[in-house]
Amino acid sequence: MNNYLSTFYLSLLKREFWEHRNSFVLLPVGLAGLLVLVMVVALIFRDNINMKISMDANTSETVTAVADPDQRHFSINFTEGEATIVAEGDADFASQFNNHQKTLNSGLYGIHGLFLMTAWWVVVFYLLGSLYTDRRDRSILFWKSMPISETQTVFTKLIVGLLAVPLIMTLASWVVQVFYVIAAMFFASYLGHDPWETIWPNINIAGSFFKQIGLVMIVSLWLLPLCSWFMAASAFAKRSPFLVATLPIVGIIAIEGIIFGGTYFAEFVAEHFFLETRVSNLIEGSADIGTWLNIGSNLTGIALAAVLLTAAVWLRNHRFEL
């Protein structure tokens, strides 16, 4: 029995990847290839790159920049708005990398954040069409002839959207991050320093990968009720799942603002939908992880998701013709 169910779940998963090959496979591969190409070009033409440095009059920090092939590097000290150039011999390149370990590791999370945000927008449009497209083209009749319940169908699509797509994007981001480390080591070597002393000890790629997997799981749990709403809207819609999903939200926000003069619901939607700020804070290490892992909030979200997914299954069983 377990082998029987596994076979059909595998068929459902293959179906999703067959139908969305461009978004699920080609997009992350293309994005990874583009970023790697940019790094390769930057390494090839590193001698011609002019680094622009913005100065904040209220900051005091040291920035290392490449001047030209003859003067391998120099330092600029910003103190109370004044810039002082320090000669090459006065700066210890290795110690500067030690002081910027957070910056090096932030590059890894920055790459991952880009892929994660791309994955989110792919998931939004995927889930909005997940239970609508097969009704529109009547292919739902074929799948209803198969011994697969609508509960299995809805569950499979939710897993693909919440976990499979972000994990594929994560794998693609890991390829780029590995190349990022290699490029950083090549650049340090070009500046005449041992990359195994200046780069490798100051970049924690294995730890970053572990945390990034955790980030995917946290974000997926946080987005569960919103993704369930998209699926319910997709199962209910007769024409445009996007309008079905957005118009009620806009209406509630408008009523709350006009009648009650509040913005609580708008803030709730914004913090769940627009993840750029939260992901950026996690990358910088300044996020309130407790907010993401709040047990009460997550239990409420899981309960709401269960109701919405139940509604989506019911609609699939009783309203599959447009």
C-alpha cells in the first residue's frame, strides 16, 4: 500500500515539474549562470574596475579598494567626513579581512536572499494557478479519472510550492556561493596575499548552508497561511485567481482604514507578503527570530491554513467545472 501511494505521489510531483519546467528548473539554473558569469567577467576585467566609495560624515571606518595593477591596494580611513589615503605598506590586508568576516559571510546570505525572493514570486504565481489551470483547460477530468484524491493533489501542490521550489533555488544559490568563495580567493591571490589565510578562515560556508536551510523552513512556516489562501482562491476562481485572492484583502484593508481608522490587517498582510525586509534582517543578523518562531502566531497560522486547505479540497470536489 505504501509503495502504491508513493508511486502516485511521485507521479503528482513529476506532473508539477513537467508542467512548470521553465519556472522550477530553467529559472534557477539561468539565474545561477548569470551571476556566475558576472563574477567571471569581474575577475577577467578586475584591472579596469573603478570602485566607488560613498562617504558618510558620521561614520569612522576603513575601506580597502583596488587602485591599479601596480598599486595593489590601499586603504581609505573615513573620520568625521575626512578621507585619508594610507599607503600600501601601512595596511595589513589580512587583518582587514579578519575585521570584515561578517561582510564576507553576508555575501553568502545576500546571494541566498536573492534566490529566496525569486523563489517566493515563482511560488505566488504557481499557487494562484495551481487549482485553476487544469479546470480551465479541462485536464482536471483526466486527473479525476486517476485513483488520486483531491486531498493528495492539494497537499502535493502545497509541498511543491512551500518546500520543493525554495529548496531547488537554494541548491542553485549554493552553486553561486561556492563560486563566490572561489572568486574571493582568486581576488585575494591577485592582490598578492595567501587566500587560505585571508579568505578561507574568515568565511563559514558550511555553517551558512546549514542556516540557509533553516531559513527556508522558517519562511515556509511563516508563509503557510498566505499560500493556503492562494490555493483556496485558485480553487474558487472562475476567471482570475489573482483578483479573487487580492480583492477581498484590499476590501478588508479599505474597510478597516475608512471605518475603524486602523492598519492592523494591512500590516499583517505586508509583513507576511513582502519578505524583503525580514530576509535582509536575517541576513544581517538583526532580525527578531522570535517573531518568526512565535508558537502562538504559528499555531494560529497552521489552524487558518488547515481551514483554507479544507475549503480548497471541498471546492475541487464540488466545483471543478468553469
